[in-house]
Amino acid sequence: MKNVKLLIALLTLMSVIIPFKAEASEAGIDLSIRFFDRRIYYVASDPILIQLTITNNSPSTYRFKLADDRSFSIDFDVRTVSNRRLEDADLLIRRRTEHQQVFFREMAVESGESFSFVEDLRNFVRITEPGSFVVKASVYPELIRGNLVTSSTVAAGSTAELLESTRINLSVRPPVIPGPDGIPLEMDVATGAVLVRQRLAPDQVVEYMLTARQRSQWERFFLYLDLEEMLTRDAARQRRWTAESEEGRRRMVDQYRQELRNDTTDGTISIIPTEYTIERTLYNNFEGTVTAMLRFRNNNFTELKRYTYYLQLKDNIWTIVDYSVLNLGTE
């Protein structure tokens, strides 16, 4: 009789466990990460933007909470090749230890759909040394709750439906190398080598710059731009440049470079052309001009613009120091 009762109990337990395992295996909710704009990363430099994507491969709608302050929804685990975990960023610690109300939205990802968002890794992890690292992300569908000091003390219970991503490799280089003029040398993302200006003809310089912009290769795009000359073509900024110290001028160049990347100033040279044609090239032993027809696709029409690039020859290297734009309508 006891054996019969024990058998019935085991069968009952199996009927509970087996469906649960089947349901878990069919969940089909995947978290993946990738670099949003992969490039050369330095110890203390621009943001390291990571794109997180939640994909629903299940037959039903997946729902989760996403905090307005993402430090309560996601976490990053970054380790060295020796498996040493990097410390949490000071900003992350402050956010999680402050007494505050956490605002969030209820998100729904339908079957077969994905939801993506981008976060700066530096807001989560303190990166103070060069080297090779392994990055993994976690998403907490029910938010990170409890009294937190660091992400390693995330409250137990919030991990019940934790989503973990696959790993990606991150390479962080030492501080940028200053060139002869004090401006950091550019590094090629593809090869990791220092980009060196070549003795190209003026039209080849313009072609190099435009092709790099089409491919979103910022390091190559900036290689033949004389940012100091371009920066000081504005009278107000030229006066400020003259009054600045050497360190202040470097900061102005760095800021100008970032503004060009963000299209917040001189945006017309940063716009990506659909195609371009070099029309005319004129130059002497000191300066030159290159005229090019650029086409920009905009929804159902194409904008036509004629660019004139002004170049100067310094140390046998042609660089772009200015430009003008003539709008020619649409086609």
C-alpha cells in the first residue's frame, strides 16, 4: 500500500515538473548584444555604446518592465582575460544607492519581433586600464530591487526571469598618441594601425574623405581634414582661439571633432552622400580647389549639391581647410 502511494506521489510530481521544463525550453526569449558603432576605444575617451536586443521567438507575447533609468533594468559583467571582474562605475553606484522612486514602462514584444536600445558601457563599468575584456549583459524583467551597493549584490529574487546575453570581446587601447602638432593620431578600426597621411593629389584627398564618410569610417574621414583651419574660419571662434592657451586649443579641436560627428555644427560636410562625382580640380604649389557633385537620397527624391573644397599643401600633404556648398535643387 505504501509503495502504491509513493508511486502515485512520484507520478503527480512528474506531471508538475515535466510541463514546467517544457514551458521553460519553449520560452524562446533571447538577449543579444553588439557594438552600436564599433571603432577604436581608449581608456578615457568617447562612450562605448552597446546595443541590446531582446528577441521573442516564442508563440506568445513577451512582457517586461523597462526602467526610465536603465541602471535598474540592466547590468553589465565585464571581465579581464584572467577572469577578474571590473568594478562598477561611480555613477551606477550612486544611482542604485539613492533613495528614489523608480519609474518604468510595461513593454510588450510580440512573437517574431525584437526590441532594441542602446546604452553606454561606461555608465555601468569603470574602465581605467587598457586590455582585452569580455562583456556580458543581463536584463531584469522585474527590475533590480533591494538595498544595492554594487551590481554584484543584486537582490536575490529579481533574478527569477533574468535574461543573459552571449559574450562579446572588447579591446581598450592606452591613451591616444599625440602627433607632432599635439593632435591625437588616428587609428584604423579595421587594422588597429596608425593612419598616416599619404601624398595624395587634391582630388584623391576629397575622394578618400567622401568614401570614408559613405562607409562611416570616422577615423579616415578626419584624416585629411585640417580641423584647426576649419575651426578658425569663423571670426568669433578665431578670436577665442587666439586667446586660448595650448591646452585650451586642444580642447577646442576635440570639441569641434565631436560636434562634426554629432552633426551639431558644419553638418553639411558630415552628411553621407548617396553618390558623388568629382567635376573639376585646380591647384598650384600652395593651394587648390576641388569641385564635386554630391547626391543625397531623401525619401522619394534626391537632393543635388555642388561642394567646393579648399585645400592647402603643407609638408607635401594636401589637406582640406574649408568648403562651400551650392544647393542645386532636386531630381
